[in-house]
Amino acid sequence: MKHINLTQLALAFASQADLKSRYRRLQRFFREVVFDYDAIARLIMALFDLYDQSYYL
């Protein structure tokens, strides 16, 4: 598992907003968002054209 430092992520955004404001915006986003991991897996499969191939996990 990889941990993400929100301060570093906030620094990466090009914005005129204060760093603290960008940090709080990221906190709110990650607190409220729910990731659909099945949809992410389907997206990755489609992007790399893996549907027509055999693979072993």
C-alpha cells in the first residue's frame, strides 16, 4: 500500500489558491469520494486491450 502526502499533492496543483485551501479541498474530496474498483479494473482492461487475452493473477 502506498500512502499519499496531501501536502505534496496540493503543491502539485497549479492554482492561485492558498496551499492550505488546496489541502483542505483535497481532504474533502477524499473524504466524500467512493471509488468503484470494478469500474477502474474494467477501464484498465480496456485501455490495455486485455479483454481478448488470457492472463493469470
